[in-house]
Amino acid sequence: MTPRRLLLSGLFLWCAAIAATPLLSSLGGAGAGAASLSYEFFSRVCHQLDSRSFHIAGYKMAVCIRCTSIYAAFFLSVLFSPMLSRTFLAAVPARVLLIASGLPMAVDVGLAALGIHESNVFTRMTSGALFGCALSIVLVPTLDEVIGWLFFRRDSKQNWQSVPKESLNTLRQSG
């Protein structure tokens, strides 16, 4: 296990929970109860408007289209980042990248709020996906280091190695 794999596992579980929520709702009974908890959990990060959400089995996903696109693009960007070259982005400051990628989203929301433009599935998906990709480019190197620092250690060749449970328990007790 490496920090990147741990991050990917967490991102996969996050995205799977978003997609599983409407499936749980469609089951009724205990499934609907679990879905209710999931909707409540995700309501902390998204407005969850029915008209602005994808639906599976007749039930809305746990987050809206734009949030779904952000999370999915973030996950896919992290998943495929080892195959992509980041050299063309190295010269772009993180702040500029985030502002440039967030601008289409801000314009879409702003124009819709002013009644000038009707936000639609395409604009929500594309602006969310663009921002999710940029967010992964900016955050993943830091997240890799933080996860590595918390759960792993580097060997003499600077490769990540899992920290034994005993070491984690000692670290937690001393902190």
C-alpha cells in the first residue's frame, strides 16, 4: 500500500457512496434507512436539489450534477495521473490554475442567478469536471505527503513503507 493507493481507495469509497445512495433508496426498508443517512451526510457538502441531480433507479444521487462531476473528475484524475505528464502545468501557479478552472463554474452560477443564462446539465458537468481535474493537480501532491506522513515512512531508497500498527499506537499515545 502506498499513500496514493490509500488516497484512491478513499476517493473510490466516496464516489461509490454517492452512486450507491439512490440504489439503496430503491431497495426500501433498511436500504432506504441507510440511504437516508447517506443523504444527510452529503447534505453537508451539497444542496442536493432534485432538479439538478443525476438519478439512478428513479432516485437522485447523493450530490448534485456539479458536485458529482467534481468528485468523479478528481477521482479519475488521481487514478490516471501516473500516465499523464504534468510538466506543462509545472509553470502554472496553483492559484492561477484554481481560479482559471473555477471561473467557468462561477460564470455559469452567476449568469443563472442573474437570469441571463439557464444553467444546464452540460454546463454543470463540464464546469464541475474542469474544477475537479484542476483541484487534483493542486491538492494531490500535498495529500500524498500528508497521508504518507500519517500512515507510512520512507525507507533508505525514499520509497513508502507501511508503518507497523505498534508504531502508530505509540505515535498516537505520545501526541
